[in-house]
Amino acid sequence: MIKKQVIGVVFGGVSKEHDISLLSASFVIDNIDTDKFEVKKIGISKKGQWFLYNGNTDNIRNNSWLNKDFIKSITISLDPEKTGFFVLENNKISEFENIDIIFPVLHGKNGEDGSVQALFKIANIPCVGCDFVSSAICMDKDLTHRVLNSANIKTTPHLTLNSYEFKNLNFDELEDNYKKILGYPMFIKPANTGSSIGVNKAQNKEELLKYIKIAFEVDKKIIIEPFVSGREIECAVIGNEEPFASILGEISPSNDFYDFDAKYNNINSLLFIPAELPEQVSNQIRETAIKAYKALGCSGLTRVDFFLTDKNEIILNEPNTIPGFTEISMYTKLLVKSGFEQKEIITRLIELAIEKFQDDLKYNKI
Ligand SMILES: Nc1ncnc2c1ncn2[C@@H]1O[C@H](COP(=O)(O)OP(=O)(O)O)[C@@H](O)[C@H]1O
Ligand SMILES: [Mg+2]
């Protein structure tokens, strides 16, 4: 019998999106083809401690997995010929757990921003999804825009503000300038964020100041954009060098914009799949999603989000390299509607990670 490859699914993490990761990871674990793969569950606490977890996915979903009966402390092996984790008991190594491939199902800080992707690269373990460079660029809204604009892909215009600059600037002058360049309403966002954390829409000077301060609580770099009036259209992309772009979906937020509550709590937020669009517009968005995926150096998966203005102008809002990944998530639904089965999506993502890892080896001989 051929030995099954061991997939380490990583969940939780230190980001504010910890709880969302628990839902996404449970879905991934439940849908891994166990005829082909063996699964190891690797949980990261909100503090950042790593554990091997051997309980069920229900307790991941309901956030009760950190139970000493089901967890063991682990630390990663950085020996390229011994890929996996050492189990620690009283700070001493007691066992070694081999891992062949990592599937990080983490959102936000330290999960989607290239940090763990770089860690697993050093540890010589193939990792599902974008590599560390692409993850870092896609996480940073300022850098994303710059790369996309240089590939002639339209994004919202934006201004960047660093906390060290803000400290020394006169706010009245700054506001006057922003009003002239962008106009109200303005969107204020931490450069590195997800799930709309720290994202706000300012209608006036007081709100601008308040929301700039809120955004600086999340990140030391923030961006400010003009309000784009339009529909929100999303495309699921899967693949490496020849990626596939799904049919499109539309979100209709229950709140004024797609904030955290509208995304995860409010049942009145609606998803329309497929989005009702003229074929030519739909094709253009899918082509732009692929062009952006390539320009940003993505691999594995990414959900590419757009605004479509009333004049049918296509504006790329942002790529999400580890999008929400449950049965009811847009990423999954778009691929399922495009003909994939749920299990097949997970299997394909694992295969893509192996293919990329092997391909990269060819270029790392010296
Ligand atoms: N410039 C904008 N104009 C209009 N709505 C926006 C703009 N930027 C963001 N939004 C709204 O805020 C939501 C979250 O912003 P986004 O940039 O996607 O951040 P996140 O990475 O947190 O999802 C979007 O889905 C959209 O509803
Ligand atoms: Mg978004």
C-alpha cells in the first residue's frame, strides 16, 4: 500500500480573524480526501502558541479545541530533511510528527501576510496557496495597488499615510488636501487588514480624524481612498501558471458597506451566484482577475474582488489570498457553481502546492 501524504492543516492564529479561521479550517479538514491524504491538525492559539490537536472539527468550529486532553505543544523542525514538528513535553522533545504538505487556513496577520509561508519555505515543506512574496504584496493594500497599476490594472486611487508622517503633519492641511484630491466620502483602511477590521467610511472632517486614528490602531501604514459607487463582484481563481477564473458572484451588503457585521453576522447580506452581468463584462472581469493573479505572482488560490461602477468601469478592489473557505463562502460557492466538487477543490489545491514546490526546486540548485 502506498503511504498517504500527511497534510498539516494550520488553523487559528494571532490575527483578529482567528475565529473565522476556525470555521474555514474545519471545512478544509472535513473535506480532505482521506483516501489520498492523512490529516494532522495544527492549531495556533491567539497568543501564538502552536499545538498538535487530535480532537474533532466541531470543537475547532466552536472554539473549544484548546483543551489539554486533545493538544500537545509543538515546535517546527527547520531540518530540511526532517519535515514536520517536534512534540514537546516539559520543554523536552518527546516525539517527532512528520508533515509532507502544509495547508495554512489562517486569515490576516502572520497567516495571510507571507510570514508562515516564509517559515514553511525555510522548513522545506510545500505550502498550499501563494508564496511569501505574493502573500505579502496581496496583504498590503498600498503595495497591491502599486503592482496592479504597473500592470495597467485599474484600482481605486489611494493616498498612503504612515504613522510617523501623521505625527508631524498639520491635520487641517492634510484634510484640506485630501478633500481636494479625493473628496468625501472617503474610505480609510489599515494597509494590512482583512474582514473589514479598521475600515471605515468618513463623511466629514471629524470622522476622517476619528477613522484615521482607528486605522492606526491596526497598522502603522494606512490608505485613504475615494468612495466608489458600484456593485461588488468577486471571482475565485485557482491554479498556478495557467489559473482558472470562476464564474462571478455579487455581494449585496446588509449594511452601508461590507463591514465585519455585514460579512459574518448579518443574515441580510446576500450573495448572488452567478452575478447578473452582460457576458462581455463578465468575461472582462474574469480576464482581469487572471491578469492580476499573474501580476501579483499568486499561486494556488486567491479570490479577486472588484467594484463595477454604474458606467461598467471595472475597478479591482483587492485580492484575498486565503479567502473565507466554508461551504457557504463565496470562494467555494463560485468554484462549485463552475463545476468543481468541494473535495476536488481541496485535492487540487494540495496538488498545486506540490507542483509548485517541485517546479521551484528546479530553480534552486545553486
Ligand atoms: N473605495 C471604496 N468605495 C466603496 N466601498 C468601499 C471602498 N473600499 C472599501 N469599501 C467597502 O468596504 C469593504 C471592505 O473593504 P476592503 O478593502 O475589501 O477591506 P478588507 O480587506 O478588510 O475586506 C468592501 O467590501 C466594500 O464594501
Ligand atoms: Mg474585502
